[in-house]
Amino acid sequence: MKDFLFRMTKMTFGLILFSFGVVMTVKANIGYAPWEVFHVGISINTGLSLGVVAIITGLVIVVLVTIIGEKFGIGTIACAVLTGVFIDLILMIDVIPQAVNFPIGLLMLVIGMFILAIGTYFYIGSALGTGPRDSLMVALTRKTKLPIGLCRGILELTVTVIGWLLGGMVGVGTIISVIGIGTCIQITFKALRFDATAVKHENLAETYALLTGKGKK
């Protein structure tokens, strides 16, 4: 139980950092990352907050990957719900000012991506399940047999186009985000000597068995 609580705390801390990084990339005001373009576009047209849109999107994806046949963990649901909650809280507190020019925006974007990468390290390291969007990427790869990089690219291009058509900001920052987030994550993981592929994520059935004593992890 102590180990589980530690991992839950680690996951939650990671999601807070991840959300902080997302808000900073939005406040950079030079073009949103693909999923943020999508979220903001829907937010503009529905009047829902950015966080609520992120929650609804995450939960819809959880349902989709479940239908497809992918297993998910408590961390998958937590990522879908808590990330949106934390994004709205950070925006409400208004601790991150909006960039007033391109150089400051670029700096904020890069810092935001590294904060997001550190949050990803803590979140994945908890081994409680991958995020909804990562689960969808994996599910599509299994079903289509296409390379995982191509599936990710198709997903991000699709949500970017939809978000842009709905009014989400696409700019230089969008291109930098597509190219840069992977690099930031790679640099961060290497510096922390973390191998994400070595993590065995715990699905809901395994977590239930662990907490109830009806099985072993």
C-alpha cells in the first residue's frame, strides 16, 4: 500500500508539472501544440473551459481504446481527468503571463516543453498506465500495422487541422512543438537515465488485485 501511495503521489506530481508545461506553451502565444490547437478550437466554439475540453477528449479516447481492445490503468483515467482540472486551476490562478513578443514566446515554449517532459518522466515512472492519447496511438498501431511514428503523425495532423478549422492558433510554435517535444523528452529522459520502454504499466485489473489482495502484481 505504501508503494502504491508513493506511485500515486509521483503520478499526481507529474500531471501537475505536465499541466503547467501545457499552459506555458499556450501562453507562449506563438502557435499551440497539436492537441492544444484541437482543445482550444473546441473551447472557442463550445464555451467550455480548456481543461473541461481536455477532460472530455481524454475520456472519449479512453472509451475508444477500450472498444478497440486496449487495456488501460488508473493512470490513464487520472491523466484524462486530472490534467484538465490542473490546467483550469493554473489558468484560474493566472500565474503564467502571456508572452508579449516572439523571443519571450519562444523561450516560454521551450521551457514549457521541458517542464512537460519532466512531468512525463514522473507520470510514466509511476507505472500506473499510459495517457489516453498514447494509448490511442498504440491501439491504432496494433490495428493498422503502420509504424508507430506514422500513426502519431497522422493523429497529430488530424487534430491540428480540425482545431485550426475551429479557430485554434497554428503558428511557428506548432511546428516547433511537433519537432521539439520529442527532443525535449529524449534529452530529459537521458539526463535522468530513465528508460520509458522498460516500465511495465499496471492495468486496472492488476491494481484492483493489488489493493484487495486477490492477486499479485
